[in-house]
Amino acid sequence: MKKICAIFNICPLYRKSVFQLMDSSLDIDFYFGDCSNENIHLLSPKVLNGYRKTLENVFKGDKLVWQKGAVNSAIFTRNYKYYILTGNPGIKSNWVILIIARLLGRNVWLWTHGLRGNESGWSKFVNILYMRLSSGLLFYNERGAAIALKEGIDKTKIHVLYNSLDYQNQKVLRGKIGDSSFVRNYFGNDKPYVLFMGRLTSSKKIDIMLYALKNIECNVIVVGDGPQRENLENLVSELSLEDKVWFYGECYDESMNAQLIYNSVLLVSPGNIGLSAIHAMTYGTAAITHNDFNLQMPEFEAVSQLSDSIGRNLFFEKDNPQSLRSVATDIISYTIENRDYVREKCYSIIEGKWNSENQIKILKSIFGM
């Protein structure tokens, strides 16, 4: 009998490292939803020895509301002792599993963002009830845990699991990085370059970055593709930035991503920042993003930790290109003068918390394995 039943909405590629460590370190069965309506690259779950079944995700509009086969697999097929469920209270099949499992005396853990801090009314009530019904909570960051504690969630339930990419492989790549002569050849100068990495969508607010960086002595590399590319290329032309902006396109070659990030002076995320913060800092580059933490993704906290560590502000006023320009100008100058120091602090933060080995250490301590 397996002790742990893990049911997730999808099997994202970025979680390959932590899923494989869970597979090898915990007594666990995995069940994954079959698809996402977001642009998330998926991992084949068959690489996991504990993979048991793919579930059919059911959507209402763009919201995941049910996973067909989840309740039967979790409750009636095998006699599990523990459950790890996606912490999204909109998935009604998870409510059924949670309630039945608790009635049967089994322990259910929710891997959750928790509350952002700006919820109210029914949404807030449902989120808090969902958390209170659980046996324990695995938060992506310390802010989510602190908000839950403030809302009266039992302290003994709360654990911070953080988030991660494929850190061990990225550390190996970090040691093999060459110079950035190909960037110098493209631009025809030695100016430092700033990166954006991600989907080119309106929510990313890349236009704000372009306005902000117009009068800064730096080049810009935009890594990614998406529906806003043509509009952004037109904006570059309007701003006469053709000589300083490179639309690199999508890049799924991690060795090339490593080289682009490592040799950059800064990563800019004009909209929300998520795992791109971890990606940048893994290769020793600081990231900046907006300061409305109620709207941010959990990984903004790594940026906050770096900000405290190096004593520089890494947050600009949301939707304000002048503020972005000011913060970017300061950190570009600071990084050029203190490159090794910034790199060292980035590495230390990722090594300390934001990696899959740390996540497994926490999970093993929780489940006594």
C-alpha cells in the first residue's frame, strides 16, 4: 500500500525535478489532469515510477472545476494514508476527496498559493474554509503562510514549501557558460543588456519596459513569443529602438537560456513575476518587478530577499515606466560595479530555499520518510 496519494491539475515540465525527487524519496502515487487551458509545457508522467493515472480535466469557461476519476482513484481504489491535493478551491472533486478522506480519518495536505491579501466576501470565505478543512498546508512563499496565520489558520498546519526549477541540472550548466560574444556581434557594441523572458502577452506589459528603457544605455533582448509580438515590434519602430532591441524568439534550449541570463545585467518583469525570478537568480542575475504584492506570483519573494540582501530596491511602482526606469538605472549601475557580489547573493538565496532538494527535505520531514 502506498502511503501518499498526490493529485495535481496537470504535470508541468518545470516541476520535473521535484516530481522525480518525490517519486524516488517518498512512498507516493501520482495522478495528473490531462490538459491545461494555459500555455504551460507538460511533462509525460510516465517518467515517474509512481504514476498511476491521467485524469480528465473538466472546465467551466476557463476554470478547472472537476477531475474525472479523481474521487474513485483517491478514495475507493487504494487505501491511502495521506493526500496531497492542488490547493485550488475551485476544483470541486478535491472538495469531495477532502471531506471523505477527513471523515475516514485520513490526512489531506493542500499545496496552495493561499490568500493573496486582497480577497473579500465569498471568495475569501471559501478559501479559508478549504484551508481549515485540511490537515496541513504547503505554501509557495512565506507571505502566503503569514496571511493564513493572520486569518486564524492553525499554526501547526502551516509549512512553506517554496517553488523550484531543475536546479541541479542548472548548476551544471552554470559551470559551462561561455562569453556573450554572439550578443556583442548582434548589437555591434559592448553595452550591457537587459532581458525579458516569457510569453509576449498584454498581461506581461512589455510595452512599459520599452518606454522605460528607451533612454538607458543598454540593449534589450526579448526572449519569447506570443500574440503581442507584432504590436511590440511596431512599438519598437515607433520609439526608434530597432538598434537596441532584439526579439530573440522562443528558446527551449536551457544551455542557451543559461548563457543569455548569466551574461545579462538584469531581468525585467514589467507585469507579475513568477518562476522567471528563480530562473534569473539561479544564473546569478537580479530581477526587478512591480510592487503590488497582492497581485504578484509567489516567487516575487525571492526578489524581495535579494533586495534585502544587497540593499537595493528591486520593485518599481506598478504600471509606471518612470519608476521602472529609475529602479532599472540604479540596479544596472550597481550590478556593473558589483557583479560578483550580486551573483553570489543570488546563488545563496536559491541554494537556501528555492530548489527541489529543499522541497524534498521539507516533504520528508512532514511525512516522516
